[in-house]
Amino acid sequence: MVHLKRLPVDQGWKFKQAGRLNNATASTFLPVAQFPTVAHIDLLHHKLIPDPYIDDNETKTLWVNDADWTYQTEAVPSIELPSSSSRAVLVFEGLDTVVDVYLNGEHILFSKNMHLAQRVDVTNLLRQAKGETSTLELRFRAAPAFARDEKKRIGYKGNETDVHFGGPERLFLRKAQYHWGWDWGPAINTSGPWQPIYLEIYEKRLDKVVVRQQVNADLTQAVISVKGRVKHAVAKEEVTVEISDPLSKQIHTHPVKTSADGSFNTRITINSPDVWYPHTYGAQPLYTVTIRLLGGYDSTSRTIGLRRLRLLQHQLKHATGTSFVFEINNIRIFAGGSCWIPADCMLPRVTRERYNDWLTLAKSGNQTMVRIWGGGIVESDAFYDICDREGLLVWQDFLFACGNYPASPDFLDNVRTEAEQQVMRVGHHASLVLWAGNNEDYMLAERWGWELDMDDETGPWDQTNFPAREIYERLLPAVIDELGGDVPYWRSSPYGGRTSNDLTVGDTHIWDVWHGKMAPYQDYKLYTSRFVSEFGFESCAALPTMYRAITVPAERHAQSRLFDIHDKGPGHARRYPMYMAENMRFRMNPFRDFVYCTQVLQAEALRYAYNCWRREFRGPGQENCAGVLVWQLNDIWPGTSWALVDIDMHCKPAFYVTKRALAKVVVGMERTVTQQPPYIVTGYPPERHALDIWAVNGTLETLHATLTLAAYNIYTGAAVALPNHVAEQKVALAPNQTTEISSNMAIPDADNTVVVAYIDDTTAAATRLARWVSWPEPMRLLHISPTLEVKARVSDASDKVFLTANAPAKGVTLSVNPVEGVPNAVFDNNFVDLVPNETVEIAVQFLHGRLVQVRFLYDWEMEDGFEL
């Protein structure tokens, strides 16, 4: 009997360029930097290329994308196969991307899909090696050239100009699409063994194991289904399914016999299960399901959470269309969060620790959902493990983005195998709540005029000029029906209604602000939709990160060549000035002020969007907006993008805005138009002299609290009297929804007055639950106090900062100078508005004696100047 053994093939690897590009750099074998790896990592390690993330090195390293690379090891472990029925299989978890594989000089595999794991039986070849180590060689071909040949072979149904980001050739190769470059990152088209390689030695093994769960409506019972097969079964086999509870106590042992073909399928009932919740609503208990092949030949485990998942699309009481709301354990969730792009262009550099840092940061920002965008990868097992543990919901796009993909028979076969593997690999995770067919392909079909008849549900579509409907409407739904369990499938993002971006049905991507017609961000309210799965606003990375990206001092300004290179967003040079000119007085120079202004602008735009959209989660049958996912959480290189957090994990002001907007309890305010200017004059803005006030209670119990209002003159800092009947009132906030508190409340001297609202829990120990400061708009018209003074006092323990101001201050932001080898200072809150007669306390970690620096909007206009 042979127990399954895995022998890593991770030693002795070396690489070289197989052609003669760039003077045949690395023309002879050199040791790799790490394993797994890709060519860019190894070239950087040997200092054969400059860092493509810095200055204009992206263009200096483009030749690497077009080179062929060979990887070789002569250290494939020698093995002894104990019996004639023993097998040796080489497993390649991921090869990036076009590769011929040779073992001891014999061709054993051709692969052209980086998203596939490949298995090759090498039993006879290793027997022939007679106990000696073997040589494994991976000959990678340049992906762009191969993709161009595939495009010619299959034929493109588009018009050659209807592809964003890279040429249309990228659509014909199953490779992470962002490797061709995107509007937030460089073109670094990697090549190499990007995932582990190992030998499996066994007689028989478990294969295609799928574990799924279903919880009944009253949450009193869960059914765990387990299916799979025994590979190389010689007769009917016995498999044992063991289930351990969240305390690691074994609660079920269930034997099952295989069918004649080796397949097995069983269901186990768990009574009174401990159910799994997103972190905003409960705990994350996890069960372990272990499948063992009798005789100890093989075993495998899955960690699962038991939860009832539904995607509700019901008619709304007071709004057109249908809801799009995720329900977990009978709780309708407001899914606030962000979109995720790959954490690095060179994927083998991303460790479990980096994933943990990013995802726990998202959780600390009160985010409930992360959407994994379709131009990257189905993320590592570690990513989903962490989301399960931390209670973060995951929306997973299938790996198609912004393009008109082919649907030739061989391409469909490749996609089907990829989809089956990925759904089997990650489909058991409790955090996973949706599979979406693609990112924006239907939206682009409408834009570019590809054949898209929403009423045609039968096709066939492979002969139209939008053949990928075969993938999104036949192939992928069939895979999910077979393997997806209770996780629903959605054809695209965005999708729904008469058009892909219908505001009344499904999900939407809101890009008329920033992109498109560059609508004012105050128009976000006009784009209220059932689920906003993508929207965003650009800003610079933190100043130290921008300095790392641009090393030439003379280029550190917003109109330089290197700045343009590190802002991939099209038209940014026009968009920043337009949005700034509409909203705030801004400074282009010095660079620190421009960076700050872009971050203020991004934060204010997102603050406005979340404020109005979360308000629309109004209770059962009134989920007019049930989710908001900002584009994007993370950055892939040092530069300017829509990210909330830059590549060096400096949180931008927008991160803190979204954190406050997604808190359990939120108070919101909006100034409403009270009078339009006389028709005979021009240039006068409408008067916004009244205020709507509401509060969100994200708990599951009615909240009894007190609303307190105060007002201050911006220029003098003096208190402004409000009517007694509105200055303080008791409020009862209904659970898991918005409660309207006041409408059309008059603001005295509104153009010069800020109004601050507090929600306080006054039962037992008084607790401040929420806070909001309403300012006149646009901010370019503000006259701040000439004597404004903002003070920051650090506690004796250096773990708190106490902020005060003698007059209203906008966008007060704390920072410290970076010190090499010292962690970034981490502020629990930041970018806050201050009013007199109040102290705002902010927790901080890792100050290490550094001075806390403070800045605020228009600090450069202070009479005595300002120096950072």
C-alpha cells in the first residue's frame, strides 16, 4: 500500500532567456531568486533590469514581455515506486502561460492557460531514470506574440479599435488580462512557473472532491454534501467523511461506498448548526470536512462555514424595478466595501502575510464585501481562507474583462476546464457569495455596437459579432449549476434590465463621474441604483509613495512626464483641474499641496456618494440601494489611481471617509435647494439653505439615542443659534435600515455656517455613536477664519492624538515623516472636520517618537504661511 506523498520540486531552479532580445540579457542559466517565480522577479534579483515600478523603467523593461524564457532544474527527486500499481504524477499548479514542458528531454506537456492546474503521469519516465534525479525544463514562449497568432487563427469579431487596455490579442489567451497593462498599472507581462510544482506518488487518490452546504430557512439544520471520485479505483472503494465542529470536536463519521466508476456522493445533516456571519452581524464559526480513502491511501479536507445565502430581487414598494440585495442567515445585508485588483504585477511576490494585511485593513474600514475583479485571477486559497476567518463577503468575477472574447470550440473547451477547476477549488468558502460572468463586457457591447439583443435568450451567439455570450449565458451557468452549490451566478458586472447599466435592476458601474461626461460628483445621487458594484474617483498616493515612484526631484510635480507615467487614468490632466476648479481652491505647487488637494477631492466625492446611497437602504421592500463597492481598495504600484490605500499601505483620506460611512451607526445630512436664482440673472448658484437629516442603524435592534445639533460660523468660529426644538431630540432608529429624522430644516446664514450632528447613546454609559459635519458647497466659496488654529496633542502613552480647533476646519489630516525600518504610523481615524467646543480623539500606533504633522484645507492661505 502506498500513501499519497507530495514531493516539492522547488530546488535547483535556474533560468535564462531563450532568444536574443536586449543584447541577450541572461543568455546563460542563472539561479532563480525564489520559487515559484517569474522572469521579472529573477531579472530584478540579478540587477539585469531596473525596477519597472519606478520612474519610466516600465518602457525600459518592455522587452522582457516579448522574450522567451526557459526554466530548468536537475533536482527532480529520485523515487522508488514500491509496486507495479504505484504512480508518479507531476503537478503544475500554475504555469504562466504558454509553455512546453520536458522531462529528461521528452516532451510531456503543452499548456496555454495560466489559470489551469496541470497533471502529467510520469511514472514510466521516472522508472527509466533508475533512481537518479531527473531534469525538468519549462520552455516559455512570449505571451503577446502567441496571443497575436491565436487571434489570427481564431479570428476577431471586433473592429481592432474596440478594446481597452492592450490590443485585442489579449482576449485570445487565458492569462491575467491586467498583464497587458490597465488604467491603474503598468504593462508587465510575466512569464514563468508562478505556482508550486510537485510530484505526487500514490496508488489511488481522491479526485474532483466538491464540498457544499445548504442551511434551511429557520437556520436549525444544515446539509453538507460531499462528492468526488477515487482515481484508479480497482473495485468499489470505501470513503469516510468526517466532520469536526468549530471547536475541533469530531461530530460525524460517515462511511460511503463508491460506484463502479469510483464516484461517490453523500449528504450529511447537521442539527442546530453554528452559522457563519459577515463580521458586521456575528461570528465566523468554521467546520472541517475531511474525506479519507479507506486504507490510508489519501485524504483531503475543506474548511467551511454554514450559512444561508440568497440573492433577493423583489419588487420595491416605492421605487421602480427590483432589489439586488444579499441575504445571509435571513438578514438583508447592506454590502458596503470595495473592489480588489491583483496585489502585484509579479504574483509570486504576494505572500499570505500581504493578503492578511490588505484584508484585515479592509475589515478595519468597516467593509463587508470585496469584489475580485475579472481582469486578474481567482485569488489564492489564502485569500478566501482569510475572508472566511474575518467575515468578509467575496464577489468573484470570472476572468474576462473589457473585451469581445472569442467562442471557438477549442477556446470554449479551455474556458470550461478553467471554470470547473476554479469553482471546485474555491467554491466551498463561506465568504463566497456570487460568481459574475465578466467585467463590463455587456456594457462595452452596447458602447461599440456588438450584437446584443437582451430579449434573445436562446442564441446561438457564436456566429454573431459578440460570440462570448456563449460563455456567459451557457457555459458558465452550466458549470455553476453543477458545481456552485448555493452561490448564485450573475451574467456580468454590470448587468440587468433593458441595458447593462440599468439603474432599476441588477448592478451598475457608475463612471459618468470622473470618466464619461465627467459629471459633478454631486450628481452621484442621480445615479442611485440597486447595487453600485463599481464607482470611483482618482487621487495621488501618499507623498512618500509618490516620491518613491518619481525619483527625479525636478519631475515631482503634476505636469511632469514621470507624473503622467504614474497616472494611467486617461485624461487625468484635464479631469483634476476641472473637478478642483468646480469644488475647491487648489494649488498645483508645491507638489505636497497638489497631492493633498487630489486626496481631499477624492474623499469628498466618496463621502457624498456613500452618504446618499447608504441612505437608500430603507428597510424590507425598500432596499433602493443595497450595496456600494468603491473602485478600488488597493494599488498595484506606486502612483495615482482610484485606490483607497496606496501600494505602501498608506491609507488615503478616502479610506477614512468610507470607514465612517460604513460604521454600524451613521448620521447623514444633505443641504437641499430652497430657491433658484431669478431667471434674468446668470452666474448665481441656487440657494441650499435647508437640511435633511437621517441616521442609519446597522444593528439588528431598535436603537434609542439622542440627536444633537450645533452650528458655527466658518469665518469667526462663533456659535450659531439653532431653534430649541431641533438642537436636541430623542430618536428611535429602526434596525438594519435608515430612519429619516428631519427634512427641510432651515440653516441660519447657511452660506457661512457649518452644522454638526451627533448621535449619542445616552443609556447607561454615554457613548458617541456617529458624527457628521455639513459644509456649504462648493468649498471654493468658503472663507475660513484668518485666526484658525488646529492643535494636535499626543497622549503621554503616545497612543492617542487629541484634536481641537477654534473655528471650523475642513479635512484635518494627520501624518508623520517616514523613517526607514520603522512601520507606518497607523491612525484609527483621519481626515476629520473640526468645530469649536469639541475634542476629537484619534487612536494611533507606531508613532515611535515622531512628530504628528497636521494640515487642513486652505492651510496654505493662513496669514503666517504653512510649512509641512
